Amino acid sequence: MENEDGYMILDFKNRFKPKQKSNDFSWYIQYYYLMAVFVCIGILIFVMSTIGFNFWNKKVDFPQNINTSHLPENKSTCPHDWQLNQGKCYRFLTSSKTWNESQHHCIKLQAHLLVIQSLKELAFIQMNLKLGQPGWIGLYFITSEGNQWMWIDKHPFVEQTNFLVIGPMDNMSCAVITGKQIYSEDCNAKFNAICQRDAV
């Protein structure tokens, strides 16, 4: 078509109709995208609620995880792999470490190196030690307080006839126990250890 001046008039009306259809089509894409997002959120909520439900309904099987023993007056328990004796729990570690490393290992187990308070306790420990596997106990030698053995709970060691520490003593001496004796050893030597904690 030409106008009065001889210019050609273009008919743009037909060109805009396909764009109208594409706008309608884009609404479908947005609708499907929105539906896909809601479906994914729904699946995620379903999976999380199923996992959460199974987690909270899971029963803890204490008899398999706790060593239970009865004392005459009390009921006391120890964690799995610990031994109960007179209201205390003992764990005989089987990894060789220095005295300090062993104490840190015991602390991670919410315990401390063994502090022997009676001859009965000494006999129990020596009876339960494996042959040829001595263990660190919580006894160390200090020179700053009059050259004496000290327990890690800051109580001085009192030697008894059946309870002696054998060997040279200096500021790097810590005690290791065997099935028959307690020996002085260099604190940087590596041995197994015995951890102790109160029974629950």
C-alpha cells in the first residue's frame, strides 16, 4: 500500500500477533516452573519429615552400650568398654602414648589417668592388666615441692609396703603399672594407659 506521497505503508498489525501468542506461552512456562518449584518443595518437606520422624522414634539400646553392675547399696553403670569396680569405671587403653598424651586421651573420654586410693583398687588394676602391657597411671614426680610423687588430683603419694614406686626419679618421671609393680619411667616414653572416672 502506498500513501499520497508515494511511500509504502507497512502493516505491523500482523507482526504483533505472534508476540501476543508468545506472551501467552510465557505464562504457561512460568506456571509450569512455579508448579515444579512447589512440587520440589513438597518432596523435600516429605523427605525431611520422614527422616526426622525416623530419627526421633529411634530407640536407644542401653543394655548393649553400657556395662551394668550392681553394688550392694547402689546401682552403678559404666560406658561400654569400661570396667566397674567399687563405684569407679576403668578403661585400659591399648594405644601407646606418652604420659601427657595419655592424660589428654583420658580427658577426651571424660576421665583422667588412674588415681589409686586403696590396696583393693591396686589389686583390681593389677589383676585386670594384660600380661606384658604396662599402663600409665596418674602419678608423676615433682622436684619443686620437695622431691615427691604427686597424683594428678594434687594429693601426694604415700608409699606403703605393698605400694612402692621402683626406679630412678627426676623431674621427668611418671609412673607406669604392671601386673606386679609400679615403676618410674621417663614421661616421654610410650606405654598404654588406664583411664578412670566415676560410675553413674
